Amino acid sequence: MGPACDLLGPRRASGFASLLAALAVAATTSSPAGFVALCFVAGLSLANFVANQHWMSGIFVPSAVGLANAVTASWANVGSTAAQLVMPLVYELVLRLDVPITVAWRVTYLLPCVLLITTGLAVITFPYDLPCGAGVGGGAKTGKSLWKVVRGGVDNYRA
């Protein structure tokens, strides 16, 4: 996710990661291996944390960025907790509608799919990359190429 933030900017990288995860969540599978693969791709949406921290570091002044990062990370934890609480309830609701078990879990995954699409499109469409309301924050303005970003990561002893 780091190179994606460098090339596209954290806002776009986050939005595209959400949309990619929505595709994985919406896909259906009939084998255990397919389910594991889809869960892996859906889990990549957790990389949004990296884009979020990168984005907050660009928006807030250094004296406030620690608090901003802590608050946004806390909201991510709230979201994951809500998912742990809500998803079983949605599954039970779908089962009560006399939907077979083999279909119920697939229907249940439509909720996170819709939420991922909504938030992905909202993040791409509405906010700004910088507090002044300008800037792409990514390779389009900085002239970075994928090779330069990878080389910068490899050459950085702190990475």
C-alpha cells in the first residue's frame, strides 16, 4: 500500500483498495480454496490503515498528527468491532427468511460489499488530499514512477 500511496496519493489508494475488496466480497465461490482466496483479497482492504495514516500525516500539522492518527486508527477498530457484532446478526436474519444456509452466508456478505463500494466511491469523490483543498498527493504531480518508488523503498535502511 505504501507504493500505491506514493504513486496515486493516499486518498485514491484507499478508495481503490476498498473497491477491489468489494469485488472480492461480492464474488461467490463453491470451494474452500476459493473462499480462502476471496477472504485473502478482501483482507487486503485492511491496508487502508496505511493509506489513512499517510493521509492524516499530510493533512494535519506535526503537533496534531499523532492525535489525528490515533483517532482515525480508533475508528478503524470500532468498525471492525461493529462488523464482528453485526455480521452474525445479519446472517441470522437472512436464515430467518428461510434462505438455505449455503446461500445465507453469501447474501450476508452483500452488506460489507455495499459498504465498501459506498466508502470507496465517497473517498475517491469527495475529500481533498491536502488541507488547502488542492493537490493529488501522488505520482501524477510529483512525476514519480513505480521504479523510483520501489528503488526508494529498497535503498531506505529504515524500511
